[in-house]
Amino acid sequence: MPYIHRTPRPTRAAVLFCCVLSGAAGDEAGTAFEIPVQQTGVVLEPARQRLAGIETRILDAVEYRPETRSLGRIVDLQPLLELRSRYRAAQAEAKITDAALRLARKNRDRLASLHSEAIVATRELIHAESQLAADEARAVTARQHVRELQEEGLQAWGTELFQAAVAGDSRLFDDLLQRRRVLLLVTLHHGQALPADAARIMVAREGDRQAAQPAELVSAAPKTDDIVQGETWFFHTDARKLRTGMRIEAWIPASAEKLSGVVIPRSAQIWHEGRPWVYLQIGADRFVRRPIDAHRDYGDAWFVDEGIEPGASLVTRGAQLLLSEEQRHAIPEEDD
């Protein structure tokens, strides 16, 4: 719908043209402007932009892999440390009982040889055999205790993590103990699965995807969440400001496909006529409104791969004011 510039009788102190430059510009005599579909705009002088606090940002190209969002928490390692302590104590006890068993067997064999030559009494051989039987029982019990603690560890923590804890030479577990890294338990939604190639995910506090940091896969976790009932996985990540017990959000790759687009922060988004829009600056004093119907969650922002190209100047503050200006000048004069 064309906008007609009226010269005989101006009725406003400042006239803002509601137009979009589509390759043609009106002259001072009153040439009409065509407004392309889904692309309307407003003119605002630089001085008024400064007064209104209009801010813009050049959009960088971003590669995005489709993701799904899940929840997780920083795991308390204290139960694993206590289990490791009990396991190592059981191993030490098993070694002691094995040594005692070997000694008792040698003693019994020696006395049996002497008894056959009538050098020692029968009661000494019987005593040696009794001692051997007792040491054999203690050794069996000690080895069984070690196996039970190992089974407990596997049931609670999984093979990879438990073995790393008890091995004594695991770089990962040393980093966890020194708080250089933290252990995460990530719970997927019901019906969601971790892709086979998802050795790395992104995690962050408070849903801030743009501040997310990578987390590396450790292993599947043996237990699921009582409420969510989804797959659970152990990951580890840089400790930074993370603390034991903190809740985090995790972004899980949904496929191997990568998309190229831009990130639209929440401050740039406005709603009009039931649709989301943003304003782009296309000149020193000209702004155009663009729809962003096709978008994907990107933490507290949106990822857009259609309609807005990298390098565009996005209005990140003051978009609502521009919309108000645009709507104000779209209202006809009383005498029109």
C-alpha cells in the first residue's frame, strides 16, 4: 500500500516514512513507495536513535547442530570415595589372608613330611591341618568380600567409572579429585536416546546456551531417575564455577547434520500480530522489520537459518520503540 507524501499542509512536527528500500526511493515531489510483503520499516534520525537508546549488533555466522535439551546435576563423589576406600581395604585383607594361607600350606606340608618319618607327633600335623583349613576359609571370605564390593561399584557407578576410581593411575579420576573437573549425571527425556557418536555435549547453568561448555562422555549410568525414567549418562566437564549438587542443563546432539545461520538474542525479539519479528538496520536512519517464524531454541536465544543473513545489523535494544513508531505513523490523519 503506497505512502503519499503531502506537501501543502504538514500536520506533524516530524514525519517518519513507513517504508522499505526495495531498490527505489521516493523524491521530494511525493513519489509513492511499494511495501514488500512481510517487510515493513521505519525511518529514525541518528539523533533520535541515540536519545531512544537504539543499539545494534552485526550478526556473526554460527554453525548449529540440531539439539535436544535435557537436565543434569553435578554428582557428589563422596559415596564413590567411600566405596573405593572399602574396596582397597578389602583388597589388602585378601592379600594378607592369601599370604597366611601360603604359609599355612607350607607348614602343613613340612610337618606332613616330618610326620611320615616319625619325627613329629600326629597332634602337630593335625594342628597344622586345622590352621590350614582356617586360613583357607579366611582367604575365601576375603576374596568374596572384594568381589561383592566390586559388584556394588559396578551396580552403582558402572565399569568405567568404578575402575577409574580404584585403578590408582587414572588421569580422569585424579582431575575429579583435584576439582579440576566435575562429574555430571545427565538424564534424557523418556523415549530420548543418546546418539552413538555423541561423545561430547554442551552444558550450562541457568539455560544459557551461549555460555555452555563442552562435557565429555564417561559411560552409561546404571540407575535412572525415579521421575523422568529416561536414559542416564555420566559426563565430565571443566569445574569452573560448578559445584557439587548444582543443577545444569545439557544440550544433546540430535543428528550429525550441521546448519549455518545466526543467533537472535531475546532482547531483539518482539511480537506483533501473533508472530515474532526483529528489526534490521539497513541505513544510517532506516530500519526494516523481518519475521522469524522458523527458529530453534538456543538457550535464551534463537537460532535462525532462514531470512536473516550473517553480517546483518540487528537491533538488540529498542526494537519495541521502533515498532511503536511504525504503528504510530501507520494511523491515518483525521482528515485523510
